Amino acid sequence: MSEKFQLERANTNDIPLLKNLVAAYWREIEVNFRPPELKKITLLNLESSLRFNYPNYETEFNINKTDFVYLAKLENIIVGFVSYRIDKESNELFIYDLMVKNEFSGKGFGSELIEFAINEAKNENISKIGLWVDDINTKAEGLYKKYNFVFQDYSKLQWYNEEGEVILETTSEYMTKTDIQK
């Protein structure tokens, strides 16, 4: 089990830090998971690809009354974060991102973050949690399955360069958990 970390709600001043964590995640995916023939997203075009795929990239972390971002800190070091939206109409908590820095991976921090999100859903009487996970991220998929998330659907994603050309296609799986209140 991991050492206990502190959770701190992020604010707009944390957006540059969050962007760096997301960029580090994509660099890790690129280096550790993609086969050589698919390593098409370079560090130079990563940000432009993110900008094309997420037009509001500079303000992607919409921190307000329905969107939440919590930083996981261990002795003032950011080890990861979870971001999610609560939608009362659909009775769903949707996790946008759940990331743990590579050097802290495998130490239980991901489990603690997912348990935090589950508890938030319980506290809000939410009946469903949904998320997307890249099919190549088998470690995260295993974590979600451990907490009874089940596969529902998949989507093909396309990543673009600055000229708008597709440079990579990936698959993401939509998983849900509906046994929240148990």
C-alpha cells in the first residue's frame, strides 16, 4: 500500500502544472507503450497535436462547480491527479483524467485516487462512474477492472499534426462502474 498523500483541490494557478503532467503522461505512453512503427508523436509536435485535438487546451482544466481537479501530494511533491465532472442530470461522475507520475506508479496511488472518486460519487448519491482508457494502457485498465469497472464501448481517436493531417490513430475504451452505493 502507498504512503498516505494529501489531496488538494486545484485552482487556475495549477493549470501549467497539470499541462506538464499530461504532457509527461503522453511522453511515457510514447516511449514505453507504442511499438516503434507507431511512434509518430514527437516531443516537438505533442503540444500542437494536443491543441488541435483539444481546442481549449490552455483552459482544458475547467475548474468550476461541476468540474473538479484534485492534486495528490506526498510531502509537497505532486504524485498525480484526478479530474472529473459531476452531472446530476445523467447521475454520472465522469473521470476525465486519473494520472500518477511514472516514478510513483505501482505504489497504490492510483487505487487511492480511484477510491477517492468512488467516495465522491457516493457522497453525491451518484449511481454511475464513467471513464475512457487507452487500450494500450493495460495497467490502468487492470486497475479499473479491480474496482468493478466494465467495458461498454470503444472509440477510435485520431491525432493530428499542425497541418491537420492524421499522424496517429488509437483506440479508447469506455468503462463504467454502477455498483457505487454498495
